[in-house]
Amino acid sequence: MIYITIILLIAVGVVAGTFGSMVGVGGGTLIIPILTVMGLEPSQIASTSLIAVTSTGISSTIEYSRQKRIDYLVGLKIAALAIPGAIIGAFLSSYISFEHFKVYFAIILILTGLYIIYRNSILKERRKKTNSKSMHLLFYVGSFTAGIISSLFGIGGGIIFVPLMVILLRVSMFRAGPNSQLALLITSLVGVFTHSLLGHTNYVYGILLAIGALTGGYIGARLSRHVREGVLQILLSTSLIGVAVKLLLDFINNK
């Protein structure tokens, strides 16, 4: 069983890292359901997943940097706004029950699945962007909220980072994903550090996931230039929504 667990966690890390790097939303959405089944507490799930998300961010950021696809000013600006939220999210993870964690995460999964399905429509929306103060306020609030979600659930916050850049900043998807990985890397590092100080992290699981995610992040960054994502989007979004429905049904049946 030990060897099966090791192989499973590394494999999950590779898949999550590849997906997270390609789409820019973080691979935690694929990691967390596995950790949930393994019976970890919410704070352990979030902190352990963040180690893998950080690992993905390292390898994909290095590769995207080599491809010269990162706008460092944008990525660092988003990260700076998200860091306070990441610290707050780590503290909040200690106060959420396991059942409520599953429900809230199910909602995150559904939103991620819908985002993947309607990603092309979001790209078109960026043409309608205006420079109003409300748009700038939404960008600041959204980045801060992404930081909270990142550390509270361990998903990295990319589900918010990417749409913010595409719609509000008019960043192309070709660069939004790489910029998101830079922001994810910094935000996740802060989350991992805060969770570690609070004693939340399962380092054995986290390192195994990180080994796979480090490889997956590099693979995803390389594939992002060549792979047509239509079929991948449908399969992945359907899987995420399916997992979300299962989590919600478990919650209802346990009440």
C-alpha cells in the first residue's frame, strides 16, 4: 500500500502540474479531491496541495521565462495584491469543518469547470474592457480574494488570476497563463510558509506531489505552444464538475 500511495501521489502531481501549467489555473483542483479521500483535515489538504502548486509554479515559470512569455510587472502586481489574502486564507483554514470544506471546494470545482468550458468566450470579452475606476477596484479586490482562496483551499488562485488579466487588463491568453504561474508561485510560497508556521502541512505527501508537479509544470509549459485544447477542455471540465457533484451528494447524504 505504501508503494501504491507513493506512485499515486507522484502521478497525480504530474497530471495536475501539466494541467495547471497549460491553463494557468493551478493544479490544486485535481490534487485536493485525492487528499480529501485520504482523510486529511482541511488545513492539511490546503497546505499540502500548495506545496505541489508551488512546485508547478517553479518549473512552469522557468520554462515560460525561457519562452519570453511572462510580463513580470503584471505578474508581480497581482502577486503583491494577493499576498495579504494568502496569509489570511492560511489562518482561516483552521476554522473550517471537513464537510463545509468539501461543499465550498465543490463550488470552486464547478466554477473552474465552467471557466474552462467558456474560456474562449472570456477571451472575446476582453475587447469590451473599459478603463473605469470600478474595473480597477474589481481587479484589486479580485486579486486579494484569489490570495484567500489560494491558501484556504490550496488551489493557487489561478481561476481568478487568469480571467482578471484577460478581461480587465486585456492580456492575451498566450501571456495570461504564464503571468498567472508567476503570481501563483509567489502567492503559493507565502501560503506554504504561513501554513508551515501554523503546523498544518503533511510534508511527506506534499513532497511526493511536488516531485510529480515539478515535472508536470515543465511538460505543460512545453505543450501549451502546440496542443489544441478543445477536447482537453471538455474532458477536464466534465471531470471537475463530476467530482463536485459527488462531493455535494456526499454532504447531503451525511446530513
